[in-house]
Amino acid sequence: MSAPVLITGARPYGGEPTDLLLRDGVIAQIGQVADAPEGAEVIDAAGLVALPGFVDLHTHLREPGGEDAETIATGSEAAALGGFTCVFAMPNTDPVADSAVVVEHVWRRGREVGLVDVHPVGAVTVGLAGARLAELGTMAASPAGVRMFSDDGMCVHDPLIMRRALEYASALDVVIAQHAEDPRLTEGAQAHEGAVAARLGLTGWPATAEETIVARDCALAREAGAALHVCHVSSVHTVAVLRAAKAAGVRVSSEVTPHHLLLTDTLLTSYDPVNKVNPPLRTAVDTKAMRDALAEGVIDCVATDHAPHPAQVKDCEWAAARPGMLGLQTALSVLVHTMVEPGLLDWRGVARVLSERPAEIAGLADQGRPLEVGELATLTLVDPDAVWTVRGSELASLAANTPYEGMRLPARVVATVLRGRVTARDGKVRT
Ligand code: DOR
Ligand code: ZN
């Protein structure tokens, strides 16, 4: 068991300052603590906001097979430094996480590293090929206890396969997370289909490729009575579909990435492939729709889609560059910039979209819990007044493909605590 931790003067959910005593992995006391227990680590948290630890439903840790981009160890470091206590590792690895053997390997390695809870996402289809269902039940029953399945990077395009996957998901009480992109509509696509792509001569990725798959999948989820989660919503039109489906009682949830809250396709005029991502950066109409939908709860949560890539496949000509952006260490700051500063979310709202809702969507009982006595001591301390300049080379990830290079962003994670153990403090991880 780790030593007790005394946090003094923190503001839970941005409220009144108080002390929190963490002991034996749980929150033992909230309120003024006169003396620190013997051997306790004391964290002076005057001015800091305390939130439940962040949960990322969409992280690419790249291991196995992509260890030149990221490993479970380096990705876990980036996560802990970014305030996360739990990440869901996407299965587009090599080998693909489409079997009990691979998901168990990822889960075990995550436990060995021990900085965050690493939950493997299982593939929906064998090899992400979209043709044959993977053994969802075997992965769900493995020690990794897979709760979420996705072919992320690829869309489960065949409607019959998607229908069967949702039927299994309903029976197994797990979630299908769809990368909504009709591949027939995005053949050769390089950028959001619109004025900027037209001017640059880049083949367009129409927003309807997302909207139509989400509409179809909501109908299939309704029929199967299954839980559908829509990954990285990017278009104003998709929001309308989600709103209608939720109103009709479909079990659908969704996420938005920090980059789709902030960045637009006007950045593409630089031709810098750091801005290439899938789904693509869209327009200011879309970023505004993402912010409003997140504030309203039509989009449930924020997920990073942290997608590290080494320079040789990212820092090259636009058409050849891989899509994807780093996200774990900048997520909170981008959320504060886009949602808290304009008054669209308060700190309770931040807790909801970065911790409580993602934990609920994935069916986790040990994350996203309230900051209350007797609950697990899994929390994040944030300095709301900090301002920092993003430098890719200083991030913990092996890769450096951050689209925020040189940007000054508000708010910083000061400490992260997982079940009473400090995993990161003052920009350093504790292994
Ligand atoms: O930009 C992206 N990168 N979108 C995806 O769907 C996959 C991801 C990756 O794995 O790099
Ligand atoms: Zn995706």
C-alpha cells in the first residue's frame, strides 16, 4: 500500500477550498485536516481544482507492433501527465487486437507499467478487415474483460456485419464504437470536402460519409437494443442525427476530440501534415456545433484519439502522411480553452465530459467516481491559472506530432492520483 496523501486547500469541482486525506486507496476524509498522518505525502493544492481522474475512451498506444511511435509505457506516461487515470487502447496494432491473446497482452503490460488503467478495445472484425466477426465473447470473457469493441481507423462498413456485431454486443452487454466513415464516399480523400480542399486541389472527405453511417448505425442499434458509441464526431450534420436518435431512445453515445473542438481546415493552407487527421478538420460551423453539442450533452464526452506517428510517416508530403495527432497531454488545456473560458462548461462539466460520462459509457465501476469520502482516491489536480507553451519535443510520447506546437494554452495538470498512489506530479511521472 502506498503512503497516505494529504492534499491541502484544493477546490473539488472548482468549489470551496478544502483538504482531502487519501489513505489505503480511498478518500478517507474531506474537510480541514489538522495534522498530516505520519509518512504522508503532502500536496499544497492552494488554488488548484480537484477533479475525478480523466478517462480516455480513444487512445492509440501502438503496442504491439508500432513501438517506434509509442509504447504502452510511454503512452501511459503521457496519459498520467495529462491527468488521465484510465485509457482505452485501440486495437489497430500489429498484430491486431482481435483475439483474447492480444488483448490480454495489452492489459497485462498496462498493469505492469501501472501508471493508468489500460483497457484494451477489441476489434469488431478479424484483422480489421470488415469481413468476419472477431470472437467478441472470448475477448469479453478474458482476464482483460473487454467492454468495448471497435475497428477504429476503419469503418465497420458491411451493414450485416454491423448488425451481427450489435446483436452480440447486446447479448454480452458491451459497446460497439464505430469509426463512422463510408469508405465509398472517402476514396482517395485527403481533406474535408469544402472550399479549402477545392482551392488546394485535395480530394474531399464529405461530411455525409460520417452522417450516413451514424444514421444507419443508430437504426441498427435501435433494432438490436445495443449500445452504440460514435467515435470522433466531426460534422454539424452528425449532431442532428445523434440528437434525433437520442430523443427516440436509441442507446447511442458519442465523443468529440479536442482537435475537432478547436482546429479548422483553414490550417491546411500550410500543407503541414501535422494537421492531417481522420476524420478531417472541418469548418468553424462544425467546431461551433461540436462545442454546443458537448455543452448540451448531445455529444457525451471528450476522447483524445491520441494518434502518435513517427516522423518518417508523418513529416512527409501531404498525400503520403498518416492521419493522426497527439492528444493526451493537451486535452485538458484545449477543453478549457474551447469550453471553460467561453462559459460553455464549468468544472463540474469538465468532470462530466472527461471522467464521469466516459466511465459510464464503458461500464466502469472504478473510474469517474465522485470526490466523496469512501470513494476510490482516483483524481486529478489542475492549475486553472497556468499558461504554458506546447513543445512536441517535451511531451512524454515517443512521437512529436502535436498540432499545437508553439501554442500558448491555459490550465495544466499538477498531479494525478490512481487509487491513492501519485502517478504524476509537477510534470514527472512516478513509476
Ligand atoms: O487520425 C486518425 N488516426 N484517425 C483514425 O481513425 C486512426 C488514427 C491512427 O490510428 O493513427
Ligand atoms: Zn477513428
